[in-house]
Amino acid sequence: MSSHSPEKREQTQAAEQGRGRIVTQTGAWWRVLLGLLLLPGLLACGGLGLLPADSFALPTLAAPASAPPESPPPRTPVSLRPTYTPVPSPTPIPAHTSTPSPTPSPTATANPYEGLSIAELAARPYGGGALRIVETMEYRPTFTRYLITYPSDGLTLYGFMDVPEGEGEFPVAIVLHGYVDPDEYRVKDYTTRYADALAEAGYFVIHPTYRNHPPSDNGPNPYRIGYAIDVMNLIAIVKEQSLDATGVLRRADGNNIYLWGHSMGGGIALRVITVWPEAVRAAVLYGAMSGDEALNYERISAWSEGREWEFEMSAPSEVLQTISPISYLDRIQAPVSIHHGVKDVTVPPAWSEQLCRLLTAGNHVVECFRYEGQGHTFYGDSEKLFEDRVLSFFAVW
């Protein structure tokens, strides 16, 4: 019989399944014997109902049969909504949390130039406190000089006050000195002679000693803005305190205040009339610094070999524009009188010439004078001419 006969295949299958012995004989008789031998196994394979529940099952690639679930088992969720799913959100701030994240402190990203712009200075209040007489410094036939003190942003400042002899109220002139080394400064500095000339002409003169100049307190002063704040606080105090019929400023006419500033003081005066347009009736700028802080600090840095001005020099140009009065000349309402010596090598005459052109172009009330042969401070006939022009200008306004 061929090795591929059905019988041979049955023998092979029986041998592989371990159901009886491998039979090699041929002939008809063996079929009977084989049938008898295989009968119990066939009955076992065919009788599925006789197998116990834990009977051995043949290996298979399919999973064991089980009842189908009512719904598909859940998979790991990937939600498009901002829920608690393990998929990270593309935005760092969740849509909702029970405990909000704290807002970063403003000091972490504080603007170092905050409060210095013309707009910010114009928005803040000035004044508060009172001007007091400390002592009498000097008696003159036409006026009496007093040492005074007044508050400015928590600082105690000093200065002197010339009160004219006579009855009634007097227009107020605030005289602002230029740069003097604080170590060499005295309350009666070089501008005292200008203050006295105004007092003799009938003006109630106040000559403040800015912060950082003894005996005044020290305080912040970026871009010399602290000095301008000191002046505006003084103006506000004069306006309010002059209303007191029994106070030390009772003879000051708080409705008629004038500014006079030389060099650095001229730059301070320009900032004051830009920030507070209604502060004074008129202003005199004498050899004044520029209203452009970029020009000022290029010059100041050259004078001082760059010492102490790193903060001012490092400001972005757009910040300097917001700080510089020259960017806001349209705010000025007070008439302005500009005076500059042609031979001034300290403050370029071109700065006053530029300011004069800009104010004229803006239809402001302005007068401009050049003094031939004069430097940063006038002397002789030019000084007398300057003083006469100042008195005439103030008298008109």
C-alpha cells in the first residue's frame, strides 16, 4: 500500500495525537483491530458533553472564547478638550484650575524709567506740607532774607527767601541755580545776586536748595528730574500757603509766580513749564541746558568722563523721547524769554537757538537774545542789560 494512503495518514495522526499505537501491518484483519483500539478515543472526542469544565484545551492562536461585552472596552482617552487627560495641553495655562496661578510680582519686570516721563510727571500730584522760616539771615533796606525749609516727596529741603519791604502782596519769582559741586554748594550761591536784584525790584523771591545739595536731604534724581519735582512741590506749596492770611507766605501772590533758571536751572525750568503748563506766569531761560536729554547727557558725560551717568546714558531712544521736554513743547503755555552768550563754551548756544526756532514755529510767546562777547555767565553791561530785560518781560506777563 502506498505510504500516502488514507490509512497510513490515520496511523500517522493517531501516533501524533497519542491515541493508541502506531500500526504497520497490512491486510484486512487489522482494520477490525484498529477500530477496536480507536473506538474509546473517538467516543471521547465526539462526546463534548462528557468533558469536564476544566478539561485541557488544545493550543490555539485565538483567545479563549468568552461572552461578548455589552460595549467596547475603554481605550486610553485622547481628548481635545482641556480635561485631566494624560495628553499635554499645547498651552501652558490650563483653561481652569481650582487654585489660580499667582500673578507675577510687578517688581519682577519693573520699568526702571517708570515715573520719569513727561506724561507721568504731569499726572502726579504736587505740594503737601508747609514752608517754614528757620531763621533770619540778613536785613537789607529793601528786603529781608530768611533761611527756609519745605518738604518735597518726603525730603526736607532748604533755601532762602527774600521778602520785600512794604505792604500788600508781591509777585513771586523762583530763582533756580545752575550746577554747583554739592561739596562746594552754599545756600547763598552765585545766583544770589540775581535773586537780590529781583527782590529790590519788588518780587517775593524764593531760592530753593535742591535735593542732594547741603543742607537739603539726599534723594533720587535721574535726569535731574528730582530737582524739577522739588520746584513743582515748592510752587504748589506757595499757591496753597499764600492763601493763609496769617502765614509766612501771606505777602506772596500765589497767582503770579515766575521762574528764572540759569544753566541746569534753565533746564529744570523748561521741564517744569512743560509738565505743568499753568504753574507759572512766565519763565526766563539763561544759558539753559537742552530740552533733549540725549544732547544733555552726551555733554554731561564728556564733562565728567562718563562717571555716574550709566543709567541715563543707557536708556533706549524711545524712552528718552518720553522724558525729554523738547518732545512736548506743544504743552507749554507760559511765555518764555531765552538768553545766551555767543561765546558760551559750557552750554552750546545752538541749544537755545534750536529751542527758540521750535517755540516760534509752534506759535508760542517767546523772545530770544544773543549776547556778543559773553560766555556762560554775563558780566558788565551785558549783565545789566540782561537784568533789565528780565524785569521788563516779567512786568508784561
